[in-house]
Amino acid sequence: MVSTLLYSFEELKNSNASDWEELNEKSVDGSFFHTLKWMRFLERFFRLRARYFLAYRNEQLIALFPFFERRVMGFSGLVTLPYLTVNPCNHIVMVDEQASPMEALREKCGEITRKNHLSFAAVGLRRSLNYLEKSDCFSQPTGNMILNLSENNLNRIWNQRFSKKGGERKMIRRFKLDGFEAGEVSSTGDLKKFYTYYGKNLLYLHARPFETSYFEQLIRTYSAREIMLSLVCKGETIAGGYLAFLYDAKKTMYLRYLALNRDLPNRYRTHLCLNWHAVRKASEMGYRTVHFGGTPNDPTHVNYRLKKKFGCKFEQKYILIIPSSPIFKVAYRGYKFAKQIVPRRWRALVSQEPNASEVVRNTTPMSSH
């Protein structure tokens, strides 16, 4: 066992909040979703209990642990930034990649879960830590598609990534030739237009959309410099739109929610048009990265192929599940053995996505900040 004497953990408080924000901005692991403003949004809107910790080595801050308490099938535990549909960057922030701080974290998780009578800790990681995947821990892969604009600028995407045979340029030009215009919007009426097609799109995909109050709360919480709501329109006809988060400190745009008018003729490829508009806007703002969100690591998957056309690369991530309850350990091993036939709610532990009932319960209106 690696000694943890050099490591200390502090729960987030007013005196170390500036340490948290500073490391989040400086670390390659930091993101919009690790900001304390986002933590407060999750606490208020989803009624989650945050348990944020900072790890120090010899008084130097080396890691941030954004935990929330969650309950799954009767088991309560700690989860880093729950719900992939809300938090695509659900990992811890860590500047020391050696084994010792993670061993210290593992011990700290055990201490917290035992003290609070919790059954597990699910820790999101941006890199594999094989030395922690012991018989009493479980690892589950996940990942996102990321576009690096320094490697794939607009000119390279348009002239090299898009092929004449594939017809991407023709499909994008078609919207402009037919009178459609893409632009940023901010009014309540525009948000309702976006939501109409966002909701229909999710129902088409057999998924439960967030209620209007979720987006209204986002707009009330964040300024136009932090959130971008865009629509592609021709008069009163809406082709689609997207909502993106902007994190200027890291020059990163996070594409989050799409609205698609599926009643348009088949000659329109709205998804392609929206992605191109977002990438173009990110480039105009001097951003370095566009985060396209969670995607199956499957080159044959339609979403993987579409994002690959822009030059996106798949970023593998992991969720390390640390049991602290023998009963939970047995139950999770049973899940691993029969994951193809267990209910969706059990699978939510690994994916950290809310099931339909949780979405309804967690999207009730909340007062504005």
C-alpha cells in the first residue's frame, strides 16, 4: 500500500474555491463542466448534493474531485459529474499521473463512503489506470469525439476533409441557395422554436427530452458569452438549431443539444449544416477545440462517421467503480456478467445517464439565480 502521508484532502469551501477555479483553467483536464458555477447549477436544478474535494501534495494542489451523491437501485454512492447527457466531461482533474495520488484517492473514497454509509464511488478518468483495476474495482470505457481546430482548420475541413464524392459541400451550400440563414438567437420565442424541434427529435430517437424549464434555467444562468443558441431558418420555416456551451478560458465550444426538423425533404442534411455552422463560429471566435460529445467508439456508427468527416478524434475515457459494500460488489459483478439482459436502470450506473423517470423528476422548474 502506498503511503498517503504526503497527501491531504480538503472539502470545497470559500477559502479554497479560488484554488479550484485556477487549477481547472490551467489543467488540460479542466472544462466548463468542472467550474463551480456549473456545480451550483446542478445543485439547484437537479437537486443533487455536491461533495467536491481538492487533493494537495506537500500543500500543492494536484487534483480536483467533483463528486455528487447518487442513488441507483437502492445503492447510494459517489459519482463524478453524473449524467452523460448533461456532463460529457465527467472525469476528475488530475495533474499528477503517478499511481500514488490515485491510491490516495482510492483510500479517501473508501473513507468517505464508509463514513457516510455509501456503497460505491464511480470515478471518471481521462486515461486508463490499469494498476487500480484490481479484483475489487471495475472499469468501464466511454468516450467523446473532439475536434482540434489547429490540426483541422476551416480550409482543411472544407477542401480536404469534405470530399466531392461525399457531397458535404453541396449539402451545406444547398441551405444558403434555398434561402436558409444560420444565426444566433436569444429571445424566449426563439428558445420555444428551438425546443419544439429538439423535443420532436428526441422523441423520434425514442429518448425522453428535458423539459423547457431546463433550457430556460440555462439561459437565465449563463450569458451570451457562455451559451450559444443558434437556429437555421427561412422565414417561419425552422430547419434546426443547436445549443452550445462556450468556455473562453479553455477556448473550447461544447456542442450539446440539437434540434432537427425531420419533416424537411430528404435533400436537406440539417445535422451536417449545424455542425459546420458551429465549427465556423468557433473558428471565428479564435477557439481551439470543438467538443462534439459522447459517441460510441465504433467507426461504423453513423454519428462516429459524421463527426469523423470534420476531423474529430475519439478520446477514450474510463469510469472506475470502487465498491465499498460487499453486497454492492456482488450485485455489480452480477451486472457485469449479465449486462445484456439487466434493466436499463442498472446500466445507468455505468453510463451515468438519467432514465426517463429521473429526467421527469429532475427537470421541474426552479427559481432563477
